Amino acid sequence: MSATYRVSGMTCGGCARSVESAIKAAAPEVETVTVDLEAGTVTVAGAVPQEVIAGAVEDAGFDCDGLVS
């Protein structure tokens, strides 16, 4: 199971790594995290509640603008 979220505020590879690390640390159920800087999205594989992903993204200093798919 995977879900894609729109994340605003990411502008560089460092931003992408910060978001990826925060999500991986937020829940042991995270299998993979794929950040697409150009699209401004993050795809997370694993059975992780949307609230957990949003909280991790916001804790990293970015805005989780909701579920894309």
C-alpha cells in the first residue's frame, strides 16, 4: 500500500532528505519514501496513517497539503 502527498516548501535535495528522514523516523511501518522535488510530492509505501505522515512533514518544517493519491 502506498500513498502520495503534496508537500510545499521543498526546494532542494537537503529539503527532500529532511522530509524523507522525518517520515522514516515517524513510523516503523514505513517501507519506502520517494520524494519528487519537481512535482512537490512524497510517496510513502507502508501502512502509515495520513496524520502520521502530515505530522512528520510539518515537524521537518514543511507543509503537507494533503493526499494526492
